[in-house]
Amino acid sequence: MLKWAGGKRQLLPVLRRFYPSAFDRYVEPFLGSGAVFLDCHNRGLLEAKRVQLSDINADVIGCYRMIRNHVDEVIERLAALETGHRAGGQQHFYDVRDGQFNEQRRHLHGDATPEQGYTPALAAMLIYLNRTGYNGLFRLNSRGAFNVPAGRYSSVTICDANNLRRLSDALRRPNLTLEAKSFRQALAEGGASDFVYLDPPYAPVSRTAHFTSYTAAKFGPDEQADLQRAVIALAKRGASVLLSNSVAPDIRRLYATNVEARSAGLRAKKVPARRAINSQASRRGAVHEYLITNIRVN
């Protein structure tokens, strides 16, 4: 799977406590690394269930579709990129980023469904850049170009063929949809018998902590407020909701102390996590996050 800012692999032991015992459909509208989907899949919780995966980031969906449909070609091209990286290092990274990836993506701009134009070559380049770029970030500038700098790794796994094939198998499971769309579209019809996990771009906990550019558009206070309204509506319609976010003051106001959120059965619980992304390594470490949910645990 892709490395992702705020990826939930390290938080899975806590999240598992909130997986509902019964549901008919699993919905994840901020797919990112897909860690929670894959955990549910690997634990057998999605057997005979419908699964709706989506993200507004067309690169993410395009890449996962190529892994699902053309995994052998993605592996072949990624192995070639790994060979180039071993020989060329950071210069190879920038050659791929600027001379190939952004150039090929540029032809998809203006397409109503750019994920449909994704190719195994683009998917392999995205995985390569994700694996070798700074802290595994995905970031676009205002022109929609990927602009993450090269990372500094003494060693890095780039082409994990077995893992990619396992991911391909998971994405090919029956009754699974994989679409590029907004969270508003994804949640519009959610309700009773759904388990909805949401991992949006986190609200910044300080003025210098902004990291919302997963697409050329931003995910700021207005989007956080829209999401809160959608989550409250889901809870009122009977969905089992689990949302991750930062302990920023805005999130506290939207959920922890919000009367409407609490009346919908939502509670904000602080849990320990680890900050994986910071410009200073000494500031990466234990922090707290909110888990916001209407799911009761024993």
C-alpha cells in the first residue's frame, strides 16, 4: 500500500476496539493508504459485505485501479524504477518526478475523470515517488504538480511484489467499488447497517502545522465543518461511524463540545498516536489524536 501522511497502521490496535460487530457495508471515503480497509479485509470482517472505497485524489484511485487490474505490469515497471534509483539516487528521483510523472499527469488535467486515464507506468511512478520522497508525502502545488522533494534514506523498499499482489487480491474482492469522488458524494446515501471509517486531512494543531494539499484544492475549516455535518447526519441515520482527526481546537469545537454532535451519539476520545511527519526529527513522537465515534465498546 502507499505510505501516507497520517497513515493508520500504528493506530490499528486502538481502532480495532471500535470495529462494529455487525454491519452490511464498509465505507471509506478518504482512502489514502487504505490501512483500515486492509486490516478489516485481513481479519475476515468484510466477508459477504459490500465495500465502497473512494478518495477525491484521482492519483490514489488511479494507482489502486492499476494495482487491481494490471498488477504484473505495475510490478515490472516499478522494478525498473528501483534499478534506476539504485544507480542514480536523488537525480533519478527528480528525473522521474519532473520529466516523466508530472509531464504524463499533465495530459490528464481537464479530464472530468483523470483516474480513468491512469496507466501502469503512472501507478509505478507514483509508488516509486511515494516510497523515495520526503516522509512519504503526497503534495501538489497550486498548478496540480507533485512537488515533494527526494527523501534521505539509507535503504528503502521500493518494489515489494508480494505485497502488491496481496493488495491487488484485496481490491478484487466481490462487491467492492473504487471511485474518485468527494466525501460529500460518498456519504450522501450512507445510513443504517453501514460501518463508515473517515480519515480526512487533519486540522492543523498550530499555525505552522498546515498540511492539507493532498489535492490541488485545500481541506480547510469550511471542509472540516461540512464533514462534521455529514458525520452527524450519518449517525442520525443509524450508521456506525468512526472518525480520526487531530486534537486541534477546531475539532474539539466541532465534536467534543458540540451539542448537536453529542445529541447524535458522537463522542470524542483522545488516544495516543505518533507524529510521523515534522521538519524536525526531534518533534516526531508521541502525540494525541481524537477518535470520534458513536460505536459503543465494552
